Amino acid sequence: MKRLYLFILEVMALLSACASVPPGSIPFIYYGHLYIQATLQDSIPVSVVYDTGASHICLDKTFMQSSNFMENRDNNCVAEMIGGGNNDFITVPVIVEPLKITMGPIDYTEEYSPILNFREVIGRHIDGLIGIESFANKIILINYVNEYILPLPELNDSILDGFTKIPAQFKDNRIYVDAELKVDSTQSVKGPFLLDLGAGTPLVLTSPVRESLDLTNKATAQFYSSHYGIGGDGTIGLFRADSFNMLDDLDNVVVYASFSNKGSLSESEKYLGILGNGILSNYDLIIDDLNKSVYARPNQNQNKTYQSSSRSHMNYIDRTDICDGWVVTAIYDKGIAQEAGIEIGDIILSINDRPVKEITWEEQRRGLDLNGDTRFKVIKKDGSTAVYTLHIHHQIL
């Protein structure tokens, strides 16, 4: 209960620190994903991620267990789903009853809601996600800098000032935008990319697209993740492309490329890759589901996260909701973490003797700026503890 109370205070502080937003807006907290502080069934506070790569409301398994939400509910129904990991369809439990999510002025009700292990993939701040249906037949403006979604009654010249219409297709409950990735002076990839606000990465190419490229003269990196997408693991390669153009040229882009032979990233029939928040956060977006249109304009985001790759050469997620640490979920081949002996499944307890459970979400969002010799105390799978010193000084790529 104390941890929940502290988390609520932390969320309130983050929201109050955000710039003022227009009346009728839906505030969110941006940290790779759009975390909307919403209400479930009129009374239960939830943190839900907006995901245009999904269709419906989905709830997190740990949230369901900790909130006792499944008491007196029938969860014998199941559904088959597929994600970006190297997996076939997986069977997940489903709540078959109307569930209402309230987000600012918007009420959205779903008749059935799958239950998935989101926190294993994203971390402790997600209770569930809302899919593209949540804003069906609506016009919304997404402002990444001031962190709000604004439902619009209509579009006019004043609202569209500075925006450019992007070639887009609305098909099968997904949005695809036409864009071009210039790998180098001789290779480019041009065509539809899935507009995926549920992806924290800049750009992920499907396996067939990766296989079609000659990366012999490119610096590359590779990591294996135990939780890449729902229900599956996966191997991902990285390289830097000359530029990516959806609206204007973004240069020196770090591109993720799938090695999966199963799952949604194993084929290229519908799209060439996934376009995520690492790139989208550099624009204000208007998604007009009424008229099936997408607009974008450059914003004041100066972070250029699309040019960044890992400096610790590992990925980890905050699981202080169930333990005292952050769980290592990915290790880069031949990186400093692997060479030191850190393994997938290790639980990071402290960094430079500071318990990670004391590191606030706001600090994580700003970045820890680790540099030089950095000590990681971890719990191994066998229950023993170990301390590893990583000399952090450059990106993996």
C-alpha cells in the first residue's frame, strides 16, 4: 500500500510539472510510450499506454493480480494473439464483459479485454493499454513536448497551421504511412511503415527487409531479448542509416532490424517495418480517423533519441512492483555488460551503491547519465549476489 501511495504521488508530481495543456486535453507522461493516467470502471486509477499497433483494451496480468480485479469474474475465455517476438500465436485469458476506460473527456467501453504480461516487456508503470479503437471516428492531436492528446471537433486552417498531410492508409484497424529509409548512398527502403505509438524504439525493420540489405560496410550490433513483444523472445540487429524521411530528413538514424522467423516482424506483406516513438516524438501529430488522414509538423524536441544506442550495452526494466530491482532483459553481443558477466534474468539491486528502488520515474525519464566505472549489484538466478563494474564510455553503435 505504501509503495502504491508513493507511486501515485510521483505520478501527480510528474503531471503537475508538465506544461499547461489546452482545456479538454488528455495529459500523458512520455517515457518511450504515452502513459495516460485514466480510470477503469469509474473508480480504479490505471496507467494505460496508447498503442496504435493494437486494437482494443488489454490489461496487465500483474495489475490484475495485485488489484484483485479478477475476483468474482469468469476468465475461462481465451484468445490467440501474436506479437513482435519470435513466437507463434499464444493463448491468453480474456475478460468478456464491458470495461470502461475514462481518459479526460473521453469514455471508451470495450466488450472483451485480453490479459497480457505487459510489465515483463515495458516495466512496472503499465497497467494495460488502449488500442486504436479507443479514438475511432475521432480527430486527435498528439503533442509529445507538452505531453497531451487533444480531441478535436474538426480541422480548420488555424489548427493545421504548420502541419503537412502525410501519405497514409487506414486498413484492417491499423495505420500505415509512406516513408523512405536511406541506408546508404546505394540502398534505400521505401513504402508503408506501421504507425505504432506503442513502440518505444525509433524504427524496426521486418526480417525480410533486413535480409534484403547488404550491411557489409556498416557498423552493426546485435542483442537477444527474453521479452521482445508479447509472449516471445527475439534477436535484434542494429545499424545506423544515413536518413529517414516521413516528413523531412532525420539523419544518422539507429535502425533496429528483426531476426525473427515467426511473429508479426517475420513478413513484409503489409509493411516494411514499425515506426515508433523514437522518431514520432519529433513531431506533433494529427490522426484524423474520420477522414482517414495523418498530419505532422516538426516540434521543439531536441533529444534526437533516434540517434542514440545503448551505453550500458544491456536493456533492463523496472520491476520494483514485484521485487527490489530492475530485471535485465537483453544483452548486447560483445558489449561491456556481457564481458563483465551480467546475464539475462539478473536483477539489478543498486547502481553505485544506490538502491534502484529509490530512483524515481522522473530520474529514469531524464536519464541517469552513467559514465566511467559504474558498479551494478545484482541477484543471480541461483539467489546469489554479485557486483559487476562496467566502464561506461561509448554507445554500442
